[in-house]
Amino acid sequence: MQISDLPVHHKIISRLQEKGFESLTEIQQQTILPAIQGKDIVASSKTGSGKTLAFLIPTINRLLNTKALSRQDPRVLILAPTRELAKQVFIEAKSLSGKLGIQCALVVGGENFNDQVKVLRRSPHIIVGTAGRIADHLTDKSFFINGLELLIFDEADRMLDLGFASQLNQINHFADHRKRQTMLFSATLDNLALSHLTKSLLKAPVRVSVGESNAEHVDIAQSVFFADDVNHKDAMLLACLQQQSYNQAVIFTATREDTNRLADALNAQNLHAIGLRGDLPQHQRAQIMSEFGRGQHSILVTTDVASRGLDLLKVGLVINFDLPKQTDEYIHRIGRTGRAGQKGVAISFVGPRDWRSFQAIQNHVAYPLLAEKHPELPSTFTGREAPQKASQRATTSDHPARGSLKNGAKPIVKKRVNTLEGKNVGELPVMRKKGPRRDLKEDDDNNS
């Protein structure tokens, strides 16, 4: 479906065409039309599918074509799980609504609370924020959402994973009226907590599911290499960065310490890297992402703080220095490349400490994902076999212990003592230690 075929305000079509958009993605085709009709939406799609525009286009169209329910309250509230994703959505909203008389505000944690109160009192039409900070402002009565028209949850599954269920329900309570439209987007709908949230937030929603989140991404070439230890990973990392062709690369680590260490090591090789950690102040995190987005750095070394939602079209290479503990994070990590129809490469290192995570990822994805030795830096580690169950273990006679058999004699099998097993002896008499009875001896002495 072409952009020009959308039944939306002509200024939106002009803005999209100015930005170079010509056709709709599948999630956009299935979501925009029912959303324009005012229906609640619950949708899932794989990363990089264009879901941000899927809710922004009907949002801007509603603001341009309908009268506000309230003069002071915001008309639209968009919630995101992380500050980085919220800022990304905010930038997209401002870009699409530019010169249309629509005011947008960004309200996230880590920023000055009082400065945000001043912004909120200017009655912006669209507020993009994180659940925790929005709930704080509502509790503090910095603003009200009694007249809210659109409540949008972006990556709702991630917000639940981060423990924001109570805040989401609180926000829903503050704007609970029959005229409100709700749209919920998630990487997967196969989640019990998400199912409960959907039932409480949405009214007879239209369900949209485009592609399985664990399906193979045709635009991402994935490779997995065995690693012996951290030093081996360091050597393979440098080799991959030197051998692969990319404009920008993102390297994911498990710890903040490795984020700093790898960024310093890569800069020593003149590879122009910068580190991003979750414990950095918000203004510093925003500055790093802004610089990387503008192409000032070639490599971003980060923890999972940058694994979701960030639309970085220049990223052609993703390297998992450490595998994530959560299987769906692997999908989101590699989804930082291969976006908007472009090709990308994702490389993962699997060491002894990553082995269980790798097995979980293998079971999660709907396609074969095999690890191999690096062609130039082969490892001695090749994975671990799953431990056998007791019923499958060989008997002692089949595999005798070293030195346990002599001239065909049967091996001595020591009985294992269960130190946790005990007996109730409360009703039994106390047994005295055997020995000479002192009372008899004393009687003999007295009689003599």
C-alpha cells in the first residue's frame, strides 16, 4: 500500500513524502486503518518493522481532524520502557508533527522534575515518557489526563519485565473514561502478565500480529563463534571489526566494566568507540546517543540499555560480546541492524559462561542457530553436553572406577549417606554409653 493511498490528512502525507517514505510496511497497513476508525489496537511485530509510524500516523491524524476533549489536558500519552526509546519516539513525533501546530513534550526519569512541571503546565498535545516518571507527575498533580484521547503503550512487554505493572495500571486509572482509545504494542503477545494487562486496558481490541518475533530475520546474517575466555573474545572482537564491512557497529556486553574496558581498548586501536552504560546521568546518555546517531562515533559499546527501539539506520554490524540472559533480548539486540530493508550482520561469542544462554536462545528462535570455531582464531571450547539423568547414567559395572577392579572382583560400592535424613527420636529412651557402672563400685567400697 502506498503512502498516498492512506485516508489521512494531506499534511501528514506531505510530511511522510518529504521524509522519503513511499510505501507502508505490513504492520502499518494492518494497524493504521482500524486505528483511524477509533478502535483499540493490540499489536505485535518483529523489531525494525516500522511500528512507531504505525501509531504516530493515526495519532497525528486524530489531532488534526477532531476537536479536543479538554483544553488543558494532553490529548495523547505515549509510554515507553526506557529513556532512550522514549526520546526516539519523541523525535519521530516532533518530526512528523512539525509545522502542524502540535506541541510535544518529553518526560522521562533522570531529568529535573521541576523543569518538567513547567513544560507540562504549557499543556502540550502529545506527551512521550517513561511510566515511572509519568506516574510520579500524576501523583504529584503536575498535570491531569482526565481528557486524554489516546493512550499508547510502546513495547509493553518490556515495561512489565522492568516491573512497571503498578504504574501502568495507575496511569490507566487516571484516564479511565469511555471515550479514550488505547493502543498497545509488544514484541510478543505470548505473555500471561501482558494478557491480564490487555484485558484491563483495552475494550474489544483489534488484534494484529505480523511475523513471529522469533522468526529468522532475512536481512540479518547471523554467525556464532565459540570462545575460550575473555581474552579470546577480545581477539575475535578485534578480528571481526577489522574483517567486516560496516558504517557503524554496536557491541553488547554483560557488565558496565567491560563496556568501559572495550571502549578504551578499541580507541587505542583508533576505531573511534564510545561506551554507554545504564548508570550514567540521563543528559550524558542522551549526549552519547545523539553523537552516535550523528555519526561522530563508529562503534557503540553498551549494555542492554540500547537493545530496544533505537532506530539507527547506519548500524551494519552487531556483536554480542556476551549473550543476554533473557532470550528475547537476543532478538532485540540483533534487531539494531538490518532495519528498513537494509542488510546487516550479527555476530555472537559463546564461552563457557554463555553456554546455557545460548542453549535457551537456540530453543527460543524458530530457525537453526549453530555455533562454530572461528576460522582464524579457533577455540578449544566447543560447548557442553547436557547432564544425563540418573536413569540414563551407566552402571558401575559398565564403567568401573580407576583401580576398583582386581582379578575380576566385584567393585566396592560405597553407600551414599544422606545427611539431611533424620528420625524422630522424641519417644525413645536415652541410650547411655557402655562402660563400668560407677554406682556398683561405690557400693562395693562401702560394704568392705
